[in-house]
Amino acid sequence: MEIPRMPCRYGSSPQHRIRVELIEADLEIGFTLTDLAASRSPDSSRLLAEAGHVLLDALARVNRLEPAEQKIFEPLIKELRRAIDLAGLQSGG
């Protein structure tokens, strides 16, 4: 018996959907870490370093997508990079 596949809003396979959802999660985590660092937390340096690692993970995942899909995430990647830079300036890091 064949199991019917659910339609996927991100593409044709569940694996692709998971890839996209992981990128979205990376970006959300990165922005959250950046916001925490910008609040002048005593752990700002560590939080910004973690946000940088999350950004690199997101970039690696985005680079595995098709070029047209990469362009969809490009503005968010740039915004996260900018937010990390600004939080570093605000926290003195």
C-alpha cells in the first residue's frame, strides 16, 4: 500500500520543506540572539558569536537551494548580518 504524500508549500518533497524550515529557524534564532545581545546583556559577546555561527549555518543551507530560492532568502540573510553588526556596535563588541 502506497502512503499518499501531502502537498508541500515549499516544493515537491518533504526533505525540501525541512531544508527551508531549518533556514527559517536559523534566521529566527539569529535575530533573537542579536536582539538579546543588543539589550546590553553581560553575555553580549557570546550571544553575537552564536548569532554569527547561526548566520553561517543559514548561509550554508541557503547555498544548497536552487538559485531562484536563494534569492528569496537573500534579503533576510543581509538583514541578519546587518543586525549582528549593529548589535556589536551597540554592545561595544
